[in-house]
Amino acid sequence: MGKLTLKKIIQNLILLFISCLFVVVILEVALRIMKDDNYYVWTPNLKAILKPLPDLFPGIKGESRFLVNSDGYRGDDIPEDVNYKYCNWRKHY
């Protein structure tokens, strides 16, 4: 086996960088083609009532509600006429 010279090491590093860049570009294109436009943080309109077990969660009493709006976020639905200054994701879907 031959001795690795500095030139050969640099060539291998450049080849590795170009290969990684190529793979990232190919994956990005593939993921954009296969993307699902209906991505949600939580399942839309999810409603759950949580009843913690007193033995497992001491100090926590009573049930709590977990509500998700139609956009997949916790909280109330955002009115259609609201225009956000910094983020209006409705324009993108």
C-alpha cells in the first residue's frame, strides 16, 4: 500500500465534500417531490381529556382538556379575516 501524500488527501476530501453535496441535493429534490402539503403539528380537530393517575402524578388533580384547532395547532381556530404581519401560512396552502 502506497503512502498517502498531501495532494491525495486533499483530493479525497474534495471528492468526499462533492459527494455529500450531491447526496444532499438529490435528497432535497426527492423530498420536495414527495412532500405532503398537509403537514400538521398535531392531528387537526383532536380533542382529548386527560385524567392523571394520582399515584403516578402526585399533586396533579382533576382532568385537563387537550384541544387542537383545524390547522393542527393547540388553541382556538384563527379567523379567516386575520392577516398576520410576520407569518401568514394560509397563503402557502
